Amino acid sequence: MKRSCLLIFLATGLASCQKNLNRIEPNSVTDNQAFSNLTGYSEAMAKVYGAFATTGSTGPGSGDIGGIDAGTSDFLRLFWNAEELTSDEGLCVWNDPGVPDLHNFSWNSQNVIMEGLYYRCLYQITVANQFINESNAATVASRGIKGTDAATIAYYQAEARFLRAYQYWVLLDMFGNPPFVTEKSPIGTTLPPQTNRAALFSYIVSELKDIDPLLLKPAAIYGRADEATDWALLARLYLNANVYIGTDHSSDAITYCNKIIAAGYSLNPVYAHLFQSGNNTNNPEVIFPIRYDADSTQNYGGTTFIINSSITTGQAASFGVPSGGWAGNHSLQTLPNIFGYNSSTGTFPADDRAMFYTTGNTLNTADEVTFSSGFGITKFSNLTPQGKVLEVSNGEFCTVDFPLFRLGEIYLTYAEAVLRGGAGGSSSQALAYFNALRTRSHAATVTGIALSDIINERAKEMYWEATRRTDLIRFGMFTGGSYLWPFKGGVINGTAIPSYRSIFAIPATDLSVNINLKQNPGYN
């Protein structure tokens, strides 16, 4: 199932072909030449999307971000590490630079993974800014572009503004107080100013509301940032507002959940199909994915990383990556225990979401270097539901899209926001959405829910989907000592963590060149 360059862009997921990633050589082509027609804008827009799914312009081994190994500089790999390896869901046995620091809570301003994520976000913001600047209505008209072509470019601009807003949300959530630039910021004459969480939260909300009517209608084209994608980020922002700005916005979260639910999405009947090859078709649940293609978006991140790092070489063929299997990331016992694993019988209660490899693995994680010390996680696969490999290159690159937003999350956001006192929803509807997820996975339904049920259900429904750190922070379980998990703080049984670690350090490399920046409290 090789996806052509044209198909990838017309479907416009967060991917693009390598030929569309080539940057214009300095002084060889002017902006007016590069953006002289719709084709030029389409190729530039492919770069804005493609920066999510590739590391550089010439395939695996090339990198847009200096100072970090190109093979590990993929956005999703960096973001996934930050969300999962700092949480109770997973541990990586590799001793790669920066990796042990995450589950040991010993990172500092020189951590290479967090530095890579920080600069990847800023890079993608810069790419979006450039496109937004070139696609304003006056500039497009001055180039003689009219009619449907101009209308298409207007959609592109709104999408670029969403992608920029999403990256600013990552910086808001991860770093709190990053530098701030838009398409209107001067280039090369002044250093970017530092923003703060309250100001950045307000900016993202304002931007998302402003572009709402400018985006495509929900589910018009799979993989394109549309109105529902916009609403999904607003719902996530509002659900976490108390963390970001100290004010509850549960009612607003419910408002945007209702908009999405009314837009016609539905649960995929089979949970596992959400995370298998071919999940770009017949998937009514996914609101917005990062799209990966084994030929056209080759890199050692994305779902290639998630699949290969979660299995051994002996399992590789069974997951559609016959030359893969990197044996890196496994679960901590907290996750199987949330599912109700019975160590005496070696069984789980009925729940299709409990996708673990237990043969030869121990439940408890006894050390930080043994892959079998903890259950493997088999949630993602490069095989289709029919057991076929649609496409695999080099024996390990995968064709599996990663859902950044899906309806399952929206159901749980709605339920949590209702339980937190938000208006515009109902307890009965919250329970119905909660049970719909359990029914889909053949788990027993319940007659009532509390907030403690929500955080556990989010683990069952969304583990390995890069949300866990953010969830634990919102529930007051990330730092401190009231909730411990193995190797939290580098101690086998876990230890209390100071509250300043709920956000990461601004990289020392940026502090050294931008006098406008101040380090986040708690870090040197």
C-alpha cells in the first residue's frame, strides 16, 4: 500500500514526501516565485505538516534540529518520552543520553531529550510562522491568485495557525514559560521575548477561537486540521486550565466536547484497530492523527519507535517489523495492576485494552536495565487487523498513524469535567460515555463513577498515547509523595518529588543566547 506523494498531501495528514521537505536554497528563489501559485503553497504547506512526522529533509539520519541525534529528533518520539517515561506507565531500559533522567526525575536544563522537544516545537512554530506570513489575503491577492485557489490557501493558513497553536500548547504544558514569536515578530533584529503560562494560555485560546470558522468542517478530509481538531485542543486546554492558570474551566471543556460529539464521530468498534496498520481508513473515532508512511516518512521516531521499542527481535515478525524489535520500553507494574491483573492466576479481568506480553516477563520491575523486568506492551502493531503487512521498509519502518485526538479521549474529558462541577453536561451522560468505552472493550460496566475512576480509566483507555504525565499533574499525583510508582525519583519503590518538576527546565543553551529568558523555578 505505497502512498504516493500526491496522495499523502491531498490526504494531508501530518506527513509529506521527502521531495516536498527540501528547503529553498538561499537567494535562488524569491518568495514571490516560490509562492506564485497554488502548487507552491501546497508544497510549502506540506513542510508545515511534514515537520510533525519527519526529522529532516533527506530521510532517516537527517535532522532539522541541531544538538540532538537526528534519529531521535522526531516530534512524537520526544513528546512521547516526556509524557510516558516520566509517568507510572512505562520505563525504558536504554542508557541513551537523557533517557534514565526521565523516570529518575533527575533531568536538568541540559537534558538532551527535553532540549530536543523544546527546539522541535520552536522549529515547527517558525515553519508555520513563515507560511502564515506568506498566505495572508493581501499577499495572495497581490500574486494574482484568486477564486478557489485563494480559498484553498485560506484553509491552509488556518491549518498552519492551528499547528502553531498546538506546538505552543506543548510548550505551555511542558515548559510553562517559553519564548514567544508569531509571523509578526521581527526576524534577526531582536531576541524573542519570554511569555508566561497565563499569557500563553490566553493567546492559544484566542487563536483557536479565531480560526474556528476558517477551518474545514469536521472530518471533511482525513488528517487535515479541521474544526473538530480545533475543538479537541480547546477541550484539552480547558480541562487543564486549573494547572495552567489556576482557574477551573470545566464548563468550557464540556462545551467543546459537546461540539465534537455532535459532529458525527463514533467509536471504532474494535479498540485494537485504532493502533494497527491501515488505521487511516474506516476509522470514525480519530479526530486528528500524525500520519506515518513506511516509505515517505522514514525516521526512527513516531509509531516506528513506539512499535519497535516495545517488542523484542523474537516478536518482531509478529508485529509486522521483521527486522525490528528494539526491546526498550516496557510497562511498570502499576499499569497492569490498574487493569486488575491477578498475579496468582496470571490473568486480567475481561478488557480488550489490556494488551500486554507476559510470557517470560515479570510483573514487577526490579531494575532499570532488564527489558523482561516488567510486562511488554503490544498495543501498536504494523500488521493490519487481517494480519497483513501493508507496507514496511528496511524491515522496521511502519505505516501506522498516531491519533493525537480521538473520540475516546473526548468521552473521558466530558465525564471528568462533569465530575469537576462543569455546567452543560449531566452525570447520567458522563456515565453513559464512560461505560461506552468499557462496553467497546468488553469490560464490565459500572453504575457510578468518581474522579478516581476517571484517572484509572484514562490509563486503561489511553496508555502509550502520550497523555499520562499531563493527566497525573492534573490529578495532583505527579509530584509529591502521595502517589508512588517504581523508580519514581530513581528509587525502586518510588520517592517524593518536589513540585517544581511539574514543568521542565528551559534549556541552558537557549538561556545562554537569549537574555530575555529566565529559568523556571527550581532549576539552576
